[in-house]
Amino acid sequence: MSDTLANLRLEVYAGDQVKLAENDDWAAGLAPTFVATGASPLPPGSRDAAVVLTLAAGNRYTAVVRGAGGSSGEALLEIYEVP
């Protein structure tokens, strides 16, 4: 797809104000977590973003995906519960 973000940044907020986590270019150490959750694996060295968080139930969270350098395009956001 030509309109897919080639390099993205993921930010997770509690409500709209408090940034809980951010990532640009996921860490290879997360690969076992992808397997444990059944998530789609990310190719080594890809410029995808991923975070692992423990979130309290009942709160409101916001995930924001941005393109590097202000670029625009489409992104797929997947959320999994880690066993």
C-alpha cells in the first residue's frame, strides 16, 4: 500500500493528558510477547512501534499513532491482553 505509514510512533495516554508510554521502532525483546499473545509478528528491523503496559480496569485510555516527520498515511493498531 502506498499510503501506509512507513515509520510510525505510538503514544498511549491515560485520559487525554497523561502520557503513559511511547515507542518509535519496537524493541526486539518484545518478540516473545507477540508469540504469547498470538499477535502478528513484526519483521526484525521494521520501523513499527509496540509497547507493553499494565493498565487499570475502568479507566479511559487513548492510543495515538503518528507518522515520522509529520508524514500521514494509514496504520493498523492491534491491542492484546498478555497472558
